[in-house]
Amino acid sequence: MAEVRLLGLCATAEADPFGEMLLRALSAPGPMGVRLDVYAVPSVTPPDSDAGEPSGQADGRALGRLVARSDRLLITAPESDSSPPEPLLSARNGLTWTKGTSPLTGKPVGVLTTTHIGTAPTAAYCGTERKSG
């Protein structure tokens, strides 16, 4: 049986203090035949006009290679009424920029939300993500 490679994506601790901890807890000791690699998506800095390429572009290419080598993605994001943290949005935009060559094409993705309180009184990112009943 081939090993299943999961890539866990989270924002940095400043944007989501629990995302990386949750993924690291899930990765160890880990079930047999499953490998979970954790990647904290760095914050994007504005492009430097003196540099040859925008800051973060090399990080985006490295992330694309990690996603291409993984079988599935697991993303953590803080529970919020607003959008996910900017590093995760930038990573998503970079990975889906060209539909035909995106490393996400056909790849299963799971999303876990984190919160610092027992029950989050916030709404989901969109109405179709969670059904209450």
C-alpha cells in the first residue's frame, strides 16, 4: 500500500495561533500509511521595486511544488465572520491562478476552523459551508 501524503496548510501563528498546533497534533504519531506535512504559509510582503521578482513569488512556487507532490490538502483557518487570513487567500490565489496548470486540480481539500473559545458565535465564511439544524 502506497503512503498517502497530506499537506497541511495554515497561516502563521500571528494570523491563526491554533492552526499550526492543530496540524502538528494531527501529524504525530500519525496513522500508518499516512504522512501529514505541515506548512505555515508566510505573510506576503509588498513587492520590492529594486528586486527582480515580487516578494513571496519564490514562496508561491515552492508551495506549488509541495501541493503537486501531495495527494490531499488539509487547511486550517480561524473561525471568523470575515475572510480567512491574507496568507491563505494569497496562497489560494497563487495556486489557482491558471486553471489548466493548477496543482490543486482534482485534489481533495479539507478545511478545519479554529477558535479560542468553546463555541464560536460567528457565522461560516459562506452559507453553504455549514448547515445548522
